Amino acid sequence: MKEAKFLGSSKKVIIGFPETTKRAMGYEIHRLQQGEDPTDFKPVKDFTGVSEIRVNEDDSWFRAFYVTKFEGVIYILHAFEKKRNKTDPKDIAKGKKIYKELILQKQKEAKNG
């Protein structure tokens, strides 16, 4: 089973989701750990290699950006709630910033490794 690592404030945000949403998000992350796709996901537009878990509850949409390309680890980059159909550019920018930091860390580890 792959390890799930939460970056930035993603774990804190998911813990703050409504109870049913939190359970659903946990289930989807567990599927990723088992090597399965989430039941509802899609690649994030203009964000190569990153997908989003999608959980819909009533009039809110909950999302978590993740990446699975690293051996044995799933990184949850950013989690958020959205009220509109289009993802706020600030959420995409935050996810990209965290992903860039992860890539830099991985390059540094490989260089020193």
C-alpha cells in the first residue's frame, strides 16, 4: 500500500470538511493508496501530472489535488471547497506552488542521495 503524504494545509482542510465529505475523501485517498483510481476524479487542466479527487455534497464541491507519479507515495497537494463550476485560479496557483516545491525537494534529494 502506498503512503499518503499531505502537503501544505491539505490535511487540516480535509479534517475541516463536513463529516460525510471527510469520510468520502478518506475513502478516495485509500483507493489511491491501493493503486486504484478514485471513483470521481479528473486531471487538473493546465497542471500536468496532477489530478483532483472530486466529492460533491449538496450545493458544495470539495476537491483535493494529488500526484501519484512518485514511487510508493501519494502526495495530497491542496484541498479546498468550491461553490462555482470553475476552480478559483488562486486554488490552482496554490496547488502549483506546492507541487513546484515538491519537485525541487525531490531534485535536491536525488542530487544529495
